[in-house]
Amino acid sequence: NSKEYSEWRKKVFERDDYTCKMCGKKGGNLNAHHIKSFKKYPELRLKLSNGLTLCEECHKKIHKEIGRGK
């Protein structure tokens, strides 16, 4: 919840025009998803290129797939 992380989220949303990159839904409850794991790649946590805007539903789907090894 750092200032840097908040800025990263904002920049991801702005770049993606507040639109889910999976389903195309605009606005609503959005998540800034780390393409490469937040935990495994600390050096990429605040890289704009490592972020993706997802709606809550798509964010849950992508984490279920990751959990299944897809």
C-alpha cells in the first residue's frame, strides 16, 4: 500500500483506459494484475510493463488458471 504502488496502479489503469484487457469491460471494480508474480519478481513490482488491468471476474479467473498450472 505504498505511494509508489498506488502510482503504479493508477498508471496501469490510465494506460489501459480503465478497461479489462481480457473481456473489454470498461470501469467498475478493476484490479491491476502483475503479469509476472509480485512475490517471485520483486524487481518488476513497479514496472508499468508488468501490469495489466483486469475486472474482478477476470482477475479471479486468471488466478484460478495460474493455480491449476495453466
